[in-house]
Amino acid sequence: MVTDPIADFLTRIRNAQMARHRIVEIPASNVKKRITEILYEKGYILKYKFEDDNKQGLIKIALKYDAQTKEPAIRSLERISRPGLRQYAKPTDIRRVQNGLGVAIVSTSKGVMTDKEARTQNVGGEVMCNIY
């Protein structure tokens, strides 16, 4: 049993990239689906597909690599808030990732969104992970 599904999601992507896999399958949840959509919107993954298998469902993610150097598009996936130590931030206290080049994913009262969207809408919340 997985005690931290978001950390498992990030670890599966990280491991698939290290093994140079093209596609990774991850058990689905609404939060994971939203994180996947954000990764796609920000250009970190090629494609994604949500599949319903009459149980939990699956998320299939096509990973993105550089055409010449074969380096993954995602350089770092870092879990910030974890079950043992939750990290909450006000909209003014949400730190920029890599001086604005990366993305922090924040779970707010208005849904899961990026750090920039949270600052724009002036809502704080749990800082789940940093991606760059």
C-alpha cells in the first residue's frame, strides 16, 4: 500500500526517465490527473491519456526528451509537502522555482494549480511539488 500517492506519481516518472522509457503508466486519482494536465500545459510531457478500467483507472504519460541530446524535459521532480510534514504557504510566500523557470504545484481551495496562477488569484495552499 502506498502512503504517499503524489510521491509515488513523481517517483514513477523520475524512474521511467532514468530508464529512458517512452511511456509510463500510473494509477489515477483526481489530483494526479490535474498534475498531469499541468505538466502537459507547461510542456514537460508529450501526451497523456486517462483510461478507465472499472477500478481506479490509469494515466498513461508519453515522456518528452530532447531530440539531439536525449535528455529528459523534466530535470527535477521534488516533493515538497509530505504526509509527515505538510508545507503551506500564503500567496505572497510561495517561492519561485529556479527563478521562474520551473513550476511549483499548489493545492488550493480553488483546486490544484501552478504557483503563478495561485499568486494571480491571490490564494495560498499546500505546496505539493517543484518541477523544472
